[in-house]
Amino acid sequence: MAPRTIDAAVVQKNSLRVDELLSKLVSLEEQLASLKLQRKVRSSSPHHHQRSRSRSKSRRRYNPQGRYCFYHFRFGKKCLPGRKFRLFVKDRETGCQFLVDSGADVSILPWTKTKGECQASQYKLYAANGTEIPTYGLKILTLDLGLRRPFQWPFIIAKVERGIIGADFLQKFQLLIDLHNRKLIDGVTNLSIKGEVATIQENNDLSTVNRASKYFNLLKLYPDLTKPNLVNRVVKHEVKHHILTTGQPVYSKARQLAPDKLKLAKQEFQFMLFNDIIRPSKSQWASPLHLVNKKDGTLRPCGDYRRLNAQTIPDRYPIPRIEDFNHILKDKKYFPR
């Protein structure tokens, strides 16, 4: 009797499992029918387009090596180059707009902003890609940027499209660039002006040394060797210079200059005073000033010290003869100036 009871229990348990499986099968059939109905409705809709969900095999043939993604490989050449955000300020006196570029070694004035013909000079500038940029001398400008003080500085006239305020200008007048707030801050007075921030594609970083040169890193350590002598540099030494004279002090009376020449002379003297090239003095000696025409048509102030030289006691000493030290120059390649 015991075995028959066990068999009946097993049969009853199996029948329950079969009923459970049948109910699940019916539920799956209902879900499958519902999905088929939804697909049929979508396929009949005019806005529905069937497409394969598998990965496109055509993308692989464009990039067989697999180094880039499809979009990078397919559209990379059509993308625009990276743009840089730069700050522009305007001179209130002339209305000329300048690009504030701390990456440029020197400050530049476009040759189109100068009057008259420009003659090319031997001094060259170099763009970031190594292209030579011809220059046409210097011009002293007094900029009014709205910071309640004038900024007088010699700008290099070059064949560029826009004026550039370079690192030399920013360092001399202690100006700071704030691109986030679109401001140019005066580090001396803590005043600031609003500028315009624009994106430019070309690289305006001008250098006095060609970046492609193998001596670029070496010359970068000594920037004073390649930059033009625009301002006076303080030389540290303990030597004091004296001029010994005889007789009474000589002087020349002040002469009248034409308005254009007087304006140029005042501008030159203000620049030399500001950069500590000259200093005010009270002396019985006075030498005349002459304005000499340069090759490019501009005027250069020159002092006439002929009467002073006539009163100066010369320091007589024998000048070395080249025959005495000619043997020292044998096999020498480099000679300092």
C-alpha cells in the first residue's frame, strides 16, 4: 500500500507543474500576439521607415586600420581649425583697433596706417609657421586707451592686417589681460577698460626669431640679442663717465621750429624722458638740436655737439695696432660686437 500512495503524490505534483507551464505558455502567446499587432500598426503608418538595427558594414571600409571613429575619419578634414579668443582695444585718439596679444614679442603697426611710402628695413619678424614678415622701420605712438594716462611706445611698422599690442608693451606699462571679463587692467592704477573679445583663426604670435631655427631655444634664453633696441637698458656697473673741458661753457640759443618739426621734437623728448634715456638738468652748457631726414622720409632728432667737442680735453692713449694682435685672431670663428 505504501508504494501506491507515493505514486499518487508524484502524479499530483507533476500535474500542478504542467498546469503552471501551460498558463505561462498562454501568457507568452498573448504577449507575442500583442507585439505582432503593434508591429503591424507601425508598418502601416506613413511616417514609419524600417531600417536595420545591425551595425553598418560600410563604415569599416573607410577606416580599415581602426585608429579613428567613423565621424572623425569621415568628416575630420571638413572641420574648421581651432579658433582662439583674443581681446581687442581701441585707441580713442585715432580710432585704430589693436589686438592685445601676449604671445607677440613686439608691438606692431600695420603699414597701411602710415602716411607716405614705406621702405623695407633689414629687420625681419617671423610668424608662428616660420613665414618672414617684412618691416618698415619704427614709429612712436601715443595711445589713449581710456586708462587716464598716455601710453607712448615705439611700434614696428610691418606688413600685417591689424595692429598688435605685444608683450613688450604689456610688460613696460604693467597691463593685464582678463579675457573672462573682457577687460584690460592697468596694474599701476587698478583701472580697467572694456574691450571686445573675438575669435580669430590665424595665429598672430609674432617672434623676432624663426621658430624653425635650430638655435631658437638658445636665443630664447637671451631675448635682448634679437629684439630691437627700442628703449634704454640699464647696465649694472660701477664706472662713472666724466668729460673734462677747458674754458668757458658754450651754449646755443633756442631756435624756432616749424609746427610739424616741433611736434616731432617734443614727442621724441617725451619718449626719451619716459624711458630714462635722458633726464632734466640745469647746466650752463646747451647744444643745438637738428632734425635730419632719414631715407624713409621721416625725421630724426640729432644733437650738434661740435662746439662742446672743441672744449673737451681728449684722452690721449695709443690705439692698438692690428699687426700687434693679428696672430691672436688665427682660427677664430666668432667675434663679439
